[in-house]
Amino acid sequence: MRKREVFKKPAALALFSGITPILLTIAVTAMVIFGLSQTEESSKSEGLRILDEGIRRAVISCYAMEGYYPESLAYIENNYGVTINRERYIVHYQVIASNIMPDITVWNIDE
């Protein structure tokens, strides 16, 4: 009968094969966390853009239907269906005159 030879892995190869799954897990976890943070940032900027455009459209609609720009942000919220999440956004609304477009600026509170 012939003896079967048993080959042993070199110590460096055994160490590498044990560390590889750990390194892959860490790399995948880091990529997922990075992707989630990028998605959150994109969501914040998109929400800001949508709110800014919504306020501007309501202001222009008011001018078109009523003949003057709204005197306050509250008027837009009450009469034109604009909802502002004051926990996330700060809105600066400054009226110059009833026939001149107001100065509108929207900021994220988190910034």
C-alpha cells in the first residue's frame, strides 16, 4: 500500500486565508456606510431644492391670481398649500414691494 502524502499549508498562507474574510467584511461594511451617507446628503439637498421651488411657485401663482406678491410666508402657507418643516429648514422671506418678487432663501438647519 502506498502512503498518502499530507501537504501542510505554509504558515503565511494559512494566516492570509484567515484574514481575507475579515478584510472583505470590513471593506463591504465601509462601502455600505459611505453609500448611506451619500444618499442622506443627496436627500437633504433635494428636499431643500423642492421646498425652494415650491415657495417660488406659490409666490408666482399668488402674483398671477391676485395681482401682488404675498406679504408674508404665513400667507403662502395658509392659502397656497406650502408646508415648511421648521425643524429641518429655515426660510428667509423678505418683501420688497407688492409688485417686486420677494427675496427668498432656504437653508438646511443641519448645515
